Amino acid sequence: MHYESGQLVRQALTYAKPWQRYVIGLVMIVGGVVLVLIGHVAGGLLAVAGVLLLWRMARNRLRRSSSISGTAE
């Protein structure tokens, strides 16, 4: 079943502020887990996408903060 939610999430992430992106990632994880618990296996993909989103954002934030602190010395 195709729900076309990918385009909606992509558009939301495009216009979201950084703190809103973290909320979207957490909602994706929680929603995916809930879907898996009620029997929708595709919810696992949603949860994995949320984890991937948060991981990439955290990695970029750490990379950015280390490059900023490295230039100050």
C-alpha cells in the first residue's frame, strides 16, 4: 500500500526549523514502533528512517561544532 507520506515528510523537513526536525524524527520513531506493535511491518521502515534522520542531524551538528571550535584556537 502506498500512502504517499514520503513526499509530505520531505516537504515538512525542507521548511522545518532545526528543533522541529528533531521532533519530526522522534515522531517518526514513535509512530513506527506503534505501527509495528499493531501489526504493520512497514512501520519498522518509518522508525528506521527516524533513527537515520536523527543520527545524520547529530553527526552534522558534531562535525559543525568541532570545525568551529578548531578555528578559534
